[in-house]
Amino acid sequence: MSLRIDDPEQPLSKSLGILANTLRFAGDFEGALKAVRESRELAQKMSDRDSVDRTLALSAALWREGVILGELNNVSLGRPWEAVPLLQESFALAEALARRDPADYTSRSYVSMAGRELGDILRGSEPARASAVYDQTYRRLEEVRHNPKARRDQVWLLTGASYALRRLGRTAESFARIEAAFAILRDVKAYPAESVQLGEESDAALRALADHYADTGQTAAAIKTYEELLEKAQASNPEPKTDLRHANGLSRIYRDLGNLHRRAGHAAEAGALDQRRLDLWRYLGSQAAKQSVHPAPACRGSDDLGTADIACGQDRPGGLSHPKKLRILRLFLA
């Protein structure tokens, strides 16, 4: 059966986007990039600025290619400079739709997706620009009333903005954004909670609070907050041995909490966390060797205490060579 590109009932572009996401979190970054670029090219061919559905499809395809290339603190190819123009275009398309319909949540959700990722990438090198993106995106979500999902999305924007504002020397405003994020989490009954899912809003808020304490010289408070996050994340029963996102999330906590203990002179605690991180990646490396699939090497360059522990892609879908496997472990443990 052939698929017609112009047939809305056969969303080939969307299907390729879903495939790309699946490949990404399976560790096949080059396969993911190939699929997402095909998805984006199809969406561009179908694009029609007068069609809401086709404009949103293109915005989504651009966004997905951007996060595969360079999403901050998550599984990506570690090429954020290539992601920026894609996310900018995705943001502009969704923003144009939002301006046309003041009551439409869907277009604002796409503004939120692109604005969050664009702000996250920019905040390390262009904090003023990142702050403006976060604020504009936040205002769009403010236009949506009585929508818990929009409220949760605002948490990401508030916590992201806290990093940009601290880089601009606006420490009090930075802390106020974090407090506002926790207020939303309390309102939607997401926090306090017995457990925290890695990669969810409460995870982002606790990390932002801990990083704020760390950046402002409050090491003991930062340690306490990261320890709370680690305890609650473990209570959610993560599966780091089978899910790269969980592995990355836990590994970042081990690394950042270990660095804080080291800063405080707690050598034993820092060493224990380093060992947990090492054991995790050694296990994943051994399992990957059996399957000829390996975790992707890490790239540095984030503004945060916690950069992604998985970034940069494989050179081929079949896996990495043994020397590259060793390089992976060296980078993870750097």
C-alpha cells in the first residue's frame, strides 16, 4: 500500500517522527536523526501557513529534530548549535498560530515545547535572550485558563529561567521563579510527594533549587536538596538498567551530588556516589557489548551543575567499536 504525502489520513511525517523518538531512546541516534529529517522534509513539503494542522505538523517536526540534536540534560546528539535555528522556526510557527486564536491551547502547547527547549539551550551563552524566550512562552501559557497541563508546563519555564537570571546576576528573581514553580506544583498536588519521577516537573524543580543553592554558596542546603531528590527518585522505582532516560537522570544526580560532597570535604560520600555512577555505566556497557549497541558518548557544555550524561550519537546503527566504548566510559567519568 502506498502512502500519499498529501493525504491527511496517512501521516507519514508524524509516523517518522514517532520512529525517530523511539530510536533516540533506544540509543540509535544516527537512525533517529535520519528518520526525523525525513519527517521534517515531508512536513516542509506539505506546509501551508493557512492550515493549522500542517503548520503544527511542521512545528512538531522541527522541534523533534532540535531535541534529538541538542536537548539540554537529556539523551541527544550533543549538537545544540544545530538545534537552535530549528527550535527558533518551530517556536515562530506556533507563536504565529497562538496570536491568531487567543483561546487555543494546542498552539500554545507547541509554543511551550519549542520555547522551553530553545531557552534551555540559549541560557548558557545568551541568558538575556533565553530569559526573554522563557517569559514570552510563560505568558502564552498564562492565557490558558483552568488547564493543569499548562500549569505544569509553566514549571519548566520557571525553573529554566532561574538559571538564566542567575547568569544575569538577578539572584533574587532567580529564586522567586523557583518558588513560583513549587507553588504551582503544590497547587496541582504534584509536590510534596513520596516519590518523584525522573524527567518530570518535580525533578526539574528540585534540581533547580539545589543548583541555586550550589551557585549561591549554600552547599549544605544544596546537598540536602539533592539527597531529597535522590531518595524520592529511587522511591519511584526507576529502571536505569533498561531505560537510558532513567540512567541519565540518576547518573546526573550521582555526579552533581558527588561534586557537592567533594566541595564540602566529604570524600567518602563523594567516592561512594562516583562508584555508583561507575557501576551503572559499566553494567550498561557490558549489556551493550552483548547486543552490539552502546550508550552514546557524553558531550560537555551545559551551564548547569548537571549536564546530560548521554549526548552525541553513534557512528552507525550497529553500535560502537571497542575503542569508542572505552571513550564512553572515560567521558562519563570525567
